[in-house]
Amino acid sequence: MTHKLPPLNYPNNALEPHIDTRTMAVHHDKHHQAYVANLNKALEDYPDLQEMATLELLSDLDRVPEEIRTAVRNHGGGHANHSMFWNSLSPNGGGVPDGDLAEAINESFGSFTDFQEAFRKAAMTLFGSGWAWLCMDDEGKLLITTTANQDNPVSQGLFPLLGLDVWEHAYYLKYENRRADYVASWWNVVSWGFVSANLAAIKIAIGARNLAEDVDKWAKDTWSKIEGVFSKPEDK
Ligand code: MN
């Protein structure tokens, strides 16, 4: 099996004016495509690893042979992060979360506004290329974190609920150096339904006893859900 670029489930111009058409085309069709191609190349000689979901690989990089570990970390991370990213955006997004998610955010951060401010600060203070994340730890506590490059929080035993790409390629064509404007605008296209669905899957995973099993179960469940919409590996 090889990984393939998941199609977007909305047109390139659907997120205008918050994320512009040209950025979507380059970001999805070129950048994401390159991560997929390089991941497949790295896994070329490893048929058993090809059978694993990308998030499963990332959840325990030690089981990936050393000669391809960095490639899997970077390009597998790029594939996983972007697949989640497209899925977390919607032309009907924005607004505020509700239900369990709203409750969890209020418990952990005080209010949705306080959460937004903390997330904004994380996205703005990340130096260089990387991602800002809303994650859950293995005790069910929400936290905000950042990762460099294409690292995914699952490699640190955290469960990512929502990620924001702050690589310049994600915003430079429209916003140039104004990362703050991009971050502020992004909230208008966040799909809280996607984040809520992730939260439900993660809570189930955390219900299991052993953390390693949790991460695996979560990776499998979440990835298959995302893949169902987006990113089914293709039979060779
Ligand atoms: Mn990107």
C-alpha cells in the first residue's frame, strides 16, 4: 500500500477570504503532495511499515528503523499534520465550540476567550517553522503546545485535537510576514465539529489502562476516521 494525497472536501476557494485560493492550491497540491511522495519513498523497502497508519508510525518512532526514522518523522509528520489540518477547516467553521469540548476548554483555560489568547500567544511565539496545538494529555487534561518542523504531538505521548500550521508556506502569499493576521483570521474557518469528534475518540482511548495502548488505539481510531474522509492508502 502507498499513501496518497487526500482530496480536499471543499473547493480551493471555499475558505476565502481567511485562507486564499492560491495558498490552498500550493499548500495542498504541492507541499502536502511532496510529504506524501517522500513518505512513500522512505517506506519503499519496508512493506510491513507501509501497512501502518501514519499516526501509528509517529506514535512510536523507535520502532521505525534508524535509517528512515528522520524521513518518517518529517514526511510522515507532514502528511499526518496536513491531513488533520484540512479536515479541521470548514467554510462553515468558526463560532464557538459547544458540548463536552466547550466544557473541557472552560475547565482547562477559564473561558474560550482565555483559550484563544493562550493559543494565539503560542502560535505567535513559535520561532521558525512548526505547529501550534490543542492537545490532551494521558490524564485527560487539555493543554496548548507547539512542535517544531512537522513533528506531531503524538510522538510525545500527547493527543492532538487541533493544529495550526504556522510555517510561512501556510500564509505568506496572502499575509506576507503578518502571522498575527493569519492566526486571527484562521479562527473563522475552524471546524469545532471536527475537534469535538477528536475529543470523543481521545476520551475513549484514554479510558484504556496502558498509555502505549492508548496512543496506539487513538492513532488507529483517529487515523481511520480521518482516512475515511480524506486519505485512504491506495493498493499498489
Ligand atoms: Mn503546511
